[in-house]
Amino acid sequence: MGERICRCKLSTLLIFWTTIALFPRKSLAIGSIKAGESIIGSTQILVSTAQNFVLGIFNPQGSKFQYLGIWFNYIPQTVVWVANRDNPLVNSSGKLTVNGEGNIILLNETGGVLWSSPSPGSMKQPVVQLLNTGNLVLGESGSENYVWQSFDYPSDTLLPGMKLGWDSKTGLNRKLTSWKSSNDPSSGAFTYSIETDGLPQFVIREGPTITFRGGPWYGNRFSGSGALRDTAIYSPKFDYNASEAFFSYDAADNLSVRLVLNAAGLFQQFYWVDDGKYWNPLYTMPGDRCDVYGLCGDFGVCTFSLTAECDCMAGFEPKSPNDWERFRWSDGCVRRDNRTCGNGEGFKRISSVKLPDSSGNLVNVNTSIVDCEAACLNNCSCLAYGIMELPTGGYGCVTWFHKLVDVKFVLENGQDLYVRVAASELSSSKKKLLVAICVSVASFLGFLAFVICLILGRRRKVKGNVISPDITEGHIQSQENEVEMPIFDFTTIEIATNGFSFSNKIGEGGFGPVYKGKLPCGQEIAVKRLAEGSGQGEKYALDGCFSLKSDVFSFGVILLEIVSGKKNRGFFHTNHQLNLLGHAWKLWDEENALELMDAALEDEFQPSQALRCIEVGLSCVQQNPDERPTMWSVLSMLESENVLLSHPKQPGFYMERMFSKNLSAETSTSNEVTVTSLHGR
Ligand SMILES: *[C@@H]1O[C@H](CO)[C@@H](O)[C@H](O)[C@H]1NC(C)=O
Ligand SMILES: *[C@@H]1O[C@H](CO)[C@@H](O)[C@H](O)[C@H]1NC(C)=O
Ligand SMILES: *[C@@H]1O[C@H](CO)[C@@H](O)[C@H](O)[C@H]1NC(C)=O
Ligand SMILES: *[C@@H]1O[C@H](CO)[C@@H](O)[C@H](O)[C@H]1NC(C)=O
Ligand SMILES: *[C@@H]1O[C@H](CO)[C@@H](O)[C@H](O)[C@H]1NC(C)=O
Ligand SMILES: *[C@@H]1O[C@H](CO)[C@@H](O)[C@H](O)[C@H]1NC(C)=O
Ligand SMILES: *[C@@H]1O[C@H](CO)[C@@H](O)[C@H](O)[C@H]1NC(C)=O
């Protein structure tokens, strides 16, 4: 060992003896060893130059075997890498040496080779270094191109700077393998790796069986987890392209951080609390019981509150109802109606979920968004699709073909999954959606419907049907001075809705699609875009005679249509000849307003909210435009129950009925948001 071995400084020695009683050392080499040099037995070690990591031969507590490993210098009993984990030294002291060809070799007393690094071919001046990152590297003296490094062959621990995942150039697939038990470093049952058969996903396996699956890498994040972001502890990173898929991280501020797959199959992150001298756990995967892979079986969705609970996806029912009731969910669910091929089928959205296992499923990352639903619809074996944001900007399409498994609801950072269901499953969900719209989005919908209508109306006045960029980009002022709400220019709306992107679309109404969006100030909005071919109401927009109050009127109509589930035009009642507005007002006046509510809603609404929707709706359709509220006050009425309403007066147009055969009771089967062609003024 010659000059490189020196006597321990007293301070170093003291720390050693107090914190690592297991690994008593007498002498050490600093930084590196060269060809011909060795580290012998359990008394000699190689220490990194910053003295934070140690390479040596150790004997786990309670074990009769010895191993070559790397551990934290000043932190007790935390081994991060083991060379000969499945071939230990027995009743023998070992020797680590570097031969002239550059092989790092672990020998036992009788010269048997227990472990060696792969042969690098011939090297001139091989040097083995223990870097301050904890990486044991082999390279030519003075070069930083390492021919071998321990970071490429992880044990159970991922240190800052290590990569987990595959690299097509080197053919390496770096994964963690658990210890057998806390004092047995030999390869345990569990592995933690990134699987790329489909979208990349973190997977824990026990032998061949998946026990945990992280959400698929979804363009810029793992589904069900937040975007990777720096914290006070570490800065994570995930890279995925044609040649590499890997996860790695850096630790903040010289913190000692480690990610470890323990012998029980839990993947945990810790950082070392120096003043408390303990490893502080930051997270553990699987986190809750819903993380147990496939707990709910095919087409099941898991919800975790205090315990895990499985439900079938909408349109599905338990395959084994008796088991299901006994909380044995693994058989999963089957379709209630399997006419999902060329029978008017469609998709149901499941929001805020960790997306299903993508392995073995076809992933079309490069289908255009517009085609995503169509692509899935047109192939009868397509079960579901999702829209994903690409890191390069824009969107991609993911489709699932074989099974939908391991889906759970998440509070944050979930995605939407669109599941193929038969036509018979479609209508009922729309009603629920509409309640949601009424109670929470209605205000913004109406508000912005107005803004967009106004913009389009004026635009058409100027240039017929041609969209004129000059006009759309500028701020558009209302003709009326009574405006007391912000007016947005087209560009702002366009940005807020991601260019009216498909993934922002939340529905389709009479005038055209409705989009959700976010204004620069963070306010969430719903935007209704007038569609040229929507064939409804519509003259309404073309003649451009918009006023604030006419739009308030139509908003009122929409609101009443939503809560009643009926269209105003064609509304028919056996007892009278009133239209929907008249009917609503009559019920209201008789204090029976709740009778107006859509029967399909059963009791899934709060009476107070329902009454308020009706009340606001009626006040919007009052006969005298001057008595109708402005959209701004409609907003506050819907948002706050504290805003007092004046008793609505009788609606305009409520006696106006044209009777014809085709106006028979049209209890809207599709129940879309529909605007009638009534004129407010
Ligand atoms: C190893 O040592 C133990 C006690 O020190 C002894 O009982 C055992 O026989 C030894 N085994 C071998 C293979 O030498
Ligand atoms: C050294 O290792 C060789 C090869 O594994 C083995 O055959 C031999 O018994 C070992 N010697 C001792 C003393 O453990
Ligand atoms: C893949 O990503 C790695 C890491 O960012 C990068 O070095 C490499 O050039 C990329 N390869 C391709 C083909 O984009
Ligand atoms: C990290 O440690 C190095 C060496 O001990 C020191 O020079 C540096 O200032 C430290 N950085 C921080 C942010 O503590
Ligand atoms: C659909 O379900 C019916 C009864 O539930 C069954 O008889 C039929 O074979 C199923 N069809 C398909 C294509 O699975
Ligand atoms: C996506 O598809 C377009 C056209 O089909 C093609 O030009 C582009 O190269 C594709 N991108 C990727 C990443 O495959
Ligand atoms: C549907 O998609 C699957 C998977 O991509 C494909 O194998 C099959 O040929 C497609 N079927 C049709 C009719 O396009």
C-alpha cells in the first residue's frame, strides 16, 4: 500500500470508533489505489477525499459472512453498495486489489476470486477511485472517462447522481434489488426498476410479480404524481427518449440523501438529520393500500380514505358480486352492456386518476389530438384513451387495448381517462355532468359565453364569416356603457384555453364546444365557443344585435334547461300550455319550484342550491330587460348564498307558443346545454 496508506488522524479515528463500532478500522487509503495496491482484511479501507464515503470489507451485525461494500463514513451502519452480495467471504479475510490489466478483484485467503469488475481490456495506468459521490470508479490515471463504475451496478440504494433505468448505448438496465434481510445483503426478492413496455413506469416486483406500479410517465410527469420539482431536499430528474429512460436526482446543500428498496419491498427516501443523528423518511412507496398493484382487478378503481375501497368504472359491474361484497376485489369488473362495437358507443370520462398500467398496451404517443377519440372509437379493441401533454409542447394520445388495471383516484395531479362504454351508459352521465356545470361552472360559462358571443358577433358584422385577426386581437369595447365586467380579447381567451385545445374541452353545447381555461391571474374559466355548424340558435349571433341583457336572458334559459333537463323549445305539459319558462315561473310562484328539477337527478342535489339556480334563472328571463340582473351580479348570486335575490317577476315570452306536431314533449334525451332562438329583446 506504500505511501498511500497513512495513519488515521485522531479525530477521524474517534468518530469511527464511536459511530461504526461494527467496522473498526486501523488504516486507510485516501481517494484511490493503483495497480498492485490492495486493501486487506477488515482493518484497511479506502476513503473518498471528502471523507464522506468508505470502501471496505464489512461484516453485517449477526452475520458470519463478510462483504466488500461502500458505506457512509460518519453515518453508522448505512451500507449503500455491496460488491459480492451473493458470494460472501466465509471464515476468511479478504483482499481487494487492482491488477495490471485494470481488474478490480476481491480474493479470499486462499486466493479464490469472489468478485471482480468486468475486464476492461488493457489499461496503461489503471486507478481505482472512491469519489465523493460514493461512486467507485476505474479509469486511466488522470482521466475522467471511467471504464467501469459501481453506480452502473446498484445494490438496493440510489444515491444522488446515480441513474436508475436503461441506456440503449451501454445496454445497461440499472435497477435496485433489495437485500434479503436487514443483515443479509444477498439479493432479495424485490426489484425496483423503470419498465418501458408501454409508457415508462416505476415498478416494484417480487420475483416476477408486480407489487407496485407508479403512474405512467405522461409526457411531463408521472400520472398521479406532481411534476418533478426541486424541493429543499433534492432535485429529481427523469429523462426519456429513444436511447435512454432514467431517473436520477441531486441532493440539496450537501445533504446525505438516499433512496432505498428495503427487504420488505418498500421504496423509501431518507435524508440524514445531522443534529438529530437519524435518517428522516420522506416518502414510502407503496404509500397506501390502493397502491397495491391491481387491488381492484380489471376495470376497477380504488379510492383510499381510511381504508381502500374498490368501485367498478362507470358502465361496469363486479364480475364476482359475492366476493366483491366481501372486499375481495381481484376478479375486477365486467361490462354491463357489451355492445361497444358499432352500436353508438362512446366514452365516459373518469377524472383525477392515476392512469392504468400501460405495460403491454399500445401507446400511440404521436396521434394527433383531434384523432385520439376517433382512433380509439374506430378500433373496437381500444378500451380507453387519454390525452397527454408533451414536454415539447402540444399533446399526444395514449390508448389502452388489453386491460385497464391498477387505477386509483388521487387528490391531486390525476389525469382524465376516457373509457369506452356502450350507448346505453352514456346518457345518464351527462346529467350528472350538467349538475356539476350548473352548480359550479354555470356562472363562468354564462359570463364568458357572453364575452365570446359578443366578440364573434361583432367580428361577423365586420367581415362576414371571415375571422379577422386585426379585430380579434384588439380589446373589444362594448357598445353599452353599463358594462361592469372585464372584457377579454380573443388572444387572452385563446391562451387561457390552450388555443381551444381538445384536452381543455369539457363539453359541447348548443352553440358549440365549451372549454375550460385559466386566466393569467389564475382564475379558472369556462369558455363557450360559437361553432359555425352548430345549427342551433345561432341568427342569434349573426345579426350581431347583442346586448348584455339579451345574453343574460339566454343564460337564464340555459340554467333552467339544465336543472329541468328539458328544452325550452318544445316543452310540453299536460296541464297547461306554458313553455318551460312559464312552467318554471308557475311552479316558483306556487312555491313548488323543486318540482322543476330533472327527475333523472333523483335526489343528487342540494335543494338550496337547486332553488338558487332556479331563482337566478328566473330572474334572468324576466320580461323587462331592465329588471334582469347583469351577468356580473348573476356571478355573485351563484357564487355566494349571501347575496339576496329579489323575487323574480314573470318571464318574457312565456305565453308565446307555437303549437305544432313536432313540438311534442322533447324531454331532451341527450340533455345537452341548449340555447333557444328566443330573442331577449
Ligand atoms: C467457520 O468458523 C466457525 C467458527 O469460527 C466454524 O465452526 C466453522 O466450521 C468454520 N467453517 C469453515 C468452513 O471453516
Ligand atoms: C476461497 O474461495 C474459493 C472459491 O470460491 C473457495 O473454493 C475456497 O474454499 C475459499 N477459501 C476459503 C478459506 O474460504
Ligand atoms: C436522450 O437524453 C439524454 C439525457 O438527456 C441525452 O444525453 C441524449 O442525447 C438523448 N438522446 C436522444 C436521442 O435524444
Ligand atoms: C458543501 O460542502 C463543501 C465541502 O465540504 C463546502 O465547500 C460547501 O460550501 C458546502 N456547500 C453548502 C451549500 O453547504
Ligand atoms: C355480451 O354479453 C352477453 C350476455 O351478457 C353474452 O351472451 C355475449 O356473448 C357477450 N358478447 C360479447 C361479444 O362478449
Ligand atoms: C409525429 O408524426 C408526425 C406526422 O405524422 C411526424 O412528422 C413526426 O416526426 C412524428 N413525431 C415523432 C416524435 O414520432
Ligand atoms: C386495433 O388496434 C390493434 C392494436 O393496435 C391492432 O392490432 C388491430 O389491428 C386494430 N384493429 C383494427 C380493425 O384496426
